[in-house]
Amino acid sequence: MTPMNAETKSPDSTPAAKPRLVIIPAKKRANLAPPAPTPFSSLKLIGIIIGGSVLAVGLVLSLHYALTFEVKTKVVLDDEFKDRVRECADFAFRPPHKWRIDDRTVPYTYYVNGVKESGFSPLLIFTSVSAPGTLASFLDEHRKRITFEEPSAKFISEEDDVIDGCTTKRIEYDCEYKETETSEVIHMRTLQFIVKDPSFPVFYKITCHSKLETYASHVPVFEASAHSFRRIELKARIKYLPPEKK
């Protein structure tokens, strides 16, 4: 006899399966886990800040030097000068702004004095020379004359140029200068343009003197004034023109 409070079991009933706990090894868990975020290094942050600062400073300095260079190289020339006293004056030029012209010391030679500097002030000299021959032969003799008159002269450069449509040589040389026997030696640099007149046996010399230490600052002024040079046709020279080819 079955007790009343006894639990009856169905013949078909089976005990419920318990959930199975799956344990994943630590190595596999590490592979399955998403990668941990890489911490942002403070050294990287400092590097980025320094790099950005360097780039910013470089940009500012580049703009500063570009603008400063543009301002420094801007050259102002005065109105054109032509000797109206001597009728055989055969050229004209524009002197640098506020430079003083001495046109009386040597006939047909014009000294243009720059702003006063200690020891030696910048100087431009415009003159013409009557001489036969080619530009190459004249330049060769000219270099020999410079070396003879100033043994300390050392030629630095020689380049081709064009002034007033004429074939021109541009030369540079260094030398030593003393105002008196007891004065201090001054190191000079000279820029010179030798211009060959294509129609007459005439050469024009444009000579630019300056102290070596300030030479670079004067070069734009020298070049601008030299390239303002232009020849003036003289009636007295017309008879020397070669006959026209038929």
C-alpha cells in the first residue's frame, strides 16, 4: 500500500539535466578577449607639441625673412642725370636716391657718392673710354692694368651681362685700400661693368666700390643704377658710322 503523502513517479519521467559549466583555459581567454586600448604615451604628446611649435616658428621666420628681404632689395633711384654742360657727354644714368653726383673733378667722368660710412663710403663711377678692339681684348688689358696698379687685387668672378642692349662683362675683384700711409687697411670689393658700344670704338665703365663687409647690402643699388645706363647719340659721331650694306 502506498502512503498518501508519497510522491508518485511517472514511469516515463527522467531527472532534468543540470547545466554544464564550461571552463575556458586562460590562454584561450586571452586570445578571445578584445585588445586592450593602447595608453597614449606622454612622450608622444610632448613630441607632437614640440614638433608643432618648431613648424610654427619656422613658418613665422620664413615669412619674416621673405618680407624683410623684399623690403631690403627694393631700390629707389633718382631722376636721370645727363651732363648738360659738356656737349660731348655721351651717356646718361639714374643715380641711387639721395646719392651725391660730382661731375666736375674729371671731365666726362661722374662720381656718385653714397651715404657716408666709416673708413670708406660706397662709390659709383661712370666713364667712357675710346679704344679699338673687341670686348674680350679690352677686358684682358683692363685686368692687367688693375693688377699692375693694385697688386693686392684678386679677381672673384666674371659673367656676361647686357646693358642698354650692349654686350657687357660683369666682373668682381677684391683689394686693399689705405686712405693714407698710416691709416688702417680696408678690405674692399669692386663690382665693375664693361660695356661695348656696338657702333663706335668706345667702351663704357661703370665701377662700384664698397667695403667688403657692407658690399652685399649695396649690390642691389649698384646693379639697379648700372642697368639704368643708356647711351646718347652724338651728331659728331654720325660720320663714323659704317656705310650701309646694299
